[in-house]
Amino acid sequence: MDFTVFSHLRWNFVFQRPQHLMTRCSGTCRVFYWEEPVFDAPAAFIEVRKINSHLKVVVPHIPSGLSQREVINVQRFLLRELDSQYGIENSVFWYYTPLAVDFSRHIPARAVVYDCMDELSAFRGAPEGLRRAEAELFSRADLVFTGGKSLYESKSRQHPFVHCFPSSIDREFFSSARKIRSEVKDQAHIPHPRLGFCGVIDERMDLDLLAAAASARPDWHFILLGPVVKIAESDLPRNPNIHYLGQKDYRSLPDYFAGWDVGLLPFARNESTRFISPTKTPEYLAAGLPAVSTPIADVVEPYGTKNLVQIASTPEGFVSAIEKALPARNCPERLARVDAHLANMSWDATWRQMRQLISDVVYRTSTSEPDAMSLISASTSDGETECSTT
């Protein structure tokens, strides 16, 4: 099968859920990862970049100044051009952005998958028409996947076949941090204790909490890895013990985590964080780091309730939670509990389950068997109302 993936996230942005899944998908299928357009061309064209032998990133280049309707029509034409150029027929359509329905609805698809990894309509600067497009996508989708339990509980009322696949992990990759003893150059000069955050720095981060914690403990050093998006650089707290090291290559993350004492999830509690399932939670834990988070629902359950992550909602509580977490950095009992929890989690397992669900849909479509939809629910051992942790 070919997969055409419509994403609001660029492939070379932070390596996260779409990259994990589509890299695995490309092991057996051709994947065409369609990014949002770049408005920089006198005449429209598609740029195709090869990631591996089966995975290509497609970037539409479109003239600026076009109306929204014209942008949709141009992308519709370019999508047909892609199909013609690469001989794509009846691919699986996989959506991360519902807005892509506007220029893809006319093309037949072997199956339609909506992998809902965030509540995009709650994000700052959410495009107009997003809710309308998502409603249409729900009506067209054969399968809906959600990036966490909170999203599952929200979306399961809107489609009969919603499956929960929370953030997973490359466990062995991040566990390598436990054995690394060398220091990365741009972090080596920063004193301990080091408290680290890795991810996109945007409106979801509680900057006031970060500033207050840094002020309360000037002897601690807060290290932040990741791009600053949708907020001004001037909004960032500039305490002398807060260090912004920028975005890092995914392959280098264990080297940075190895030099930290605690992993942080200092998220604000607002509409944009209501349904998030941070990928960094299991990654910190696999790397051997104790972790401290604000009370994000998909962190509290299961990680907080299992005492794998310290939870705190106020600056004072956050500082106290860090103080409690610091001595646990190399605690064998804590690491044993972490490893037991992570033992059955992997992106490989997540992809295998997703692939089986899609195969069932394709089988149903190709054979037109009226009862084939029952195969979808039967293929996940936890059933329709459970949230898989693999």
C-alpha cells in the first residue's frame, strides 16, 4: 500500500509522533509526507525530498497573494500531479491536519485514517475552518487514532471506530543515556543540579512557573532544548540560571539527557494543554531521569498515580517536587519500577497495531463484507473502550 500523509508539522521540525510512525510505515510501504505549502514561488510546483528509499517529503510551493479558495485549488492540482508522477493509485490517506480534506476529498482513497495527536483548534493561531474540516474528516474516516486517553475520551463520541494510542517510545535508544558519561560541548560548562526540558517552547509552557522556580533556587540550572514557536523571545524568562540551547537533532537527545538530574514537564494548564500526551514523559524515564510535571491529565494518569512522575501545580510545589526527585536519580528501586512500566511500550508495537487495523479496513473495502468492521475492534485486545499503552 501507498500512504499519503497530510501534516501540519514539517518533517524536519521536532522529531515526534508523525516521524516515528511514518518511518516505520516506510519499512514496507511507500510514504508521501505532504507538508503545508510554502508561499514563495512565481508558479506552483512540488518539491520532493527523499528521506529513505520508500519515504518522500512533499512540499507544495505556491505563489503568494492567492485567496484561500485558490490555494485549495492549486494544492488539489499539485496532489494530482504527485499521483501521476509517482503512479499513486488509491493510497491510504492519513491525516494529521483536517484542513487537507479541502483539497483531497475528490481523490479516491483505499482507506482514510485520522491520527488526532492534539486538539489543534485549541492552539494559539488555529486556522479558521478547522472545526468544520474536522467534522467532515470524521464523516469520511474509516479509523480515528488519538494521541492519548484524554483525546480518546473526547473524540470517541464523534466516531464509531476510535482507538487510543498514547505517546510511545524508542526505549533502547533513550535507555542508552544511562550509560553515557561524556558531556556535550554546549552543556558541559553548566553546573549541577541540571533540570532539563526538551520540546517545543510555545504557549503551552508555564513561563511564570519556570521563572519563579529559577528565582527560588538560583543554585539550580534549568536547561531548555527546543525551538521557540508562536511566542516572542522577549516573553522568555531570562534568569541567569535558565539556559536556552536551541533545537537539537533527535539522535543527540540521549547525550543531553545523560547530563541532567531531573526531567521537567512545566506545562501551563490551559485549553492548548488539556488533551496533550507529552512524548517526553516516557523518554525522560527511559533515560533514567526522575521527572516532575504540572498536573497534565495524561501525565497524572498513569505516571503520577503510579508514582513514576512527581506532580505539582504551583511554583512552590514544583520546587518541592524537584527537591524530592533529585536524590532519586540513580535509585535502583525507582528504575526497576520505571522499566516494568515501559517494558511493553514501543513505537514498533504501536505501528503494528495500527497497521493491522488499517489492513482490516482495506480487506473490508476490497471484499465488501458487511461484517468486516467487527475485525477492527477484535484486533485490539483491550477493546473499544480501553486506551492502549503500547
